[in-house]
Amino acid sequence: CEVMLNKYRYHLPFYRQSKVLEQAGLKIADNTMAGWVMQAAAQLEPLRTALFEQLSTVKALQADETPVKVLKPDKKAYMWLYHSYLPGKRFVIFDFSLGRSSEVVNARLKDFKGLLQTDGYSGYNTQRAREDVVTLGCWDHARRKFTDVVKACGNNKSGKAGQMLKKISKLYGIEADLKTASPEKRK
């Protein structure tokens, strides 16, 4: 457990963990620790399967993906994230993939029906086209476009883009005020 916690929560590679343990008098090779983690992952596979089955049981999800480095130089992989934020059905699932293709999200969400919040990435277009999925945008990503327009106009905040930024700022203020509120009050 400590080895996995150090690796994934504190981003401490196995070779560094091996060196730390050696200073404490324990000689454990980094590939041995990697083997332990792979064995643990195999034991946790039923839990992973059960978590992914939950995607079809919720009516609201947030999805996103972010690049992660892999061992090969100049190689990128992706960590896909699925977040159910509804009270009583809250969970986060991380899904590692070597690609960013829409096939990844389409396979994961093939049985999902409901509200899906994503950024503007075109990989979600199949989900956007489905009649049983209502897609929602992300204010932070939309805000960036208005910020770009304001910058392109010499930081003129009195135009339509500047006015929109003020409205988005008000929404962020409301969100901050309601962050700790009950779901009923938020509604």
C-alpha cells in the first residue's frame, strides 16, 4: 500500500523509492515494486469493472482527459476522468489510455444516458450527437475564448466580450457562495 501511495499520490518513482528504502537498510529493486503494483492491479480488477458499470447508472457526468508521460521519451498517453457529482452517487474514475481517440470515451459511455459536461474537444462529438445524452459545456473553457477576444482588442473590456466576462464572473461568485450549500439550496 505504501509503495502505491508513494507512486500515485506523491509521484515518487519506484527507483527513488528503492533508494529511500536502501538508506533504511532494505534492498528492494524498483522492478520488484512495479511487480507488486501490477499484482495489486490484477486483484483490484473486479473493483475496476464494478466502477465502470456505474457509468450507466448515473444521470449526470463530467468527463475530461489530460496528457500523461509514459516511459518512452516524447510519448504521451492520456488519463481520462469520469466524475459523477450527484449526492449519493458520487465517484471519480480514472482511465489510462495510450490514445486520445473518441473511441476511448465512446466505448466507456456507450450505455450512459443523461447530462454530460465536457470541454470543447472534438473527441466528444459522438456523445454530443446522441439523442439520449444532453451535453453541457464548461464555463472555464468558454471564458478563455472571451479573454482571448479582450486581449486581441487591446484589453478593451467595454465590448461584448468584456461584458460577457463580467457575467461569467458573477456566475463564479454565485458558485463560490454555494460551494458548501446543500443540494436543495444549490438547486
